[in-house]
Amino acid sequence: MQTTTTVQQDFVSTIEANKGIIFKICNSYCRNAIDREDLAQEIIFQLWKSWERFDETYKLSTWMYRIALNVAISFYRNEKKTTPTISMGDHLIELSDENLEDGLEANLNALQQFINELKPLDRALMILYLEEKPHKEMADIIGISTTNVATKIGRIKEQLKQKFNNQN
């Protein structure tokens, strides 16, 4: 049996080794640094609360993504109810005024904006898709069937293509 200190050290080293997961989720769901910090703290807190119940037969990254995305979606919904939002259109005007040299950078900015406009579950799927997670792992993280993952990703990709076409 592990001591409390050992458990804490294991947790901290796991968080440190996998902090990229937390950063990706926070950056995808929060627009400003304060909200990102708040969300990261809430994710870490929820991971800690669940730490002793982690089943080592599952992948650690799958478990972390699942908790982080659930916390982020809840955080996003609560923020949306209480915080007025600013249209992303204003930010796009600023980006286009900067005369971006590379078309790729403009496309990446547009893609990020389009992903940010998706419903929270669809956004989570696209984050995992861009991470090149297998459909089975995405299904485990999100809590839907593998078939549903494939269907939703196909629909989301079609939506994104249409947005790109409408942009040009």
C-alpha cells in the first residue's frame, strides 16, 4: 500500500508528464488566460479526486482526456450562461488586417475559429481527431460508440469544409 506522500508524488509526476493534454483542452475551451488557468486548476482538482479510482487496465491518457473534456464542457456551459461572449468575427478582422504572409497560417486560424464555434461535444471530438487518436479511444473518452464517433467526425468535417468554402 502506498503512503499519502507517494500517492501525491505519483500524481504530480503524472500530471507533469501529461500536462500537454490539459493545455490542449484549456486552450480549446477558453479564450483568455485567466479562464484557462481556472479551467486547468479545476481539471487537476477533478483528476486528483478521481486518482485513487483510476483503473490501470485503461490507458492513462484516455482517462485524463475523459475527465478533462467533461470538466471543460461543464466549465464552458457555465461560462456561457454567466459571461457575455464577443463575436469571433472581430478577431478575424484583426487577423486579416495583419496581412498574413502564409496562406497556411490563415487557414489554421480559420480552422481554429471554426472548431471553437462547434458544440462542446463536437469540439472535443475534433481535438481528439487532430491528436490522431483512434476511433475506439475517442469513443472511450467521450462515452459514445465507435460508429457514432466515425459518423460525427464525418459530419463535422463536412461542416468545416462548407465553412471554408463559404469563407472564400
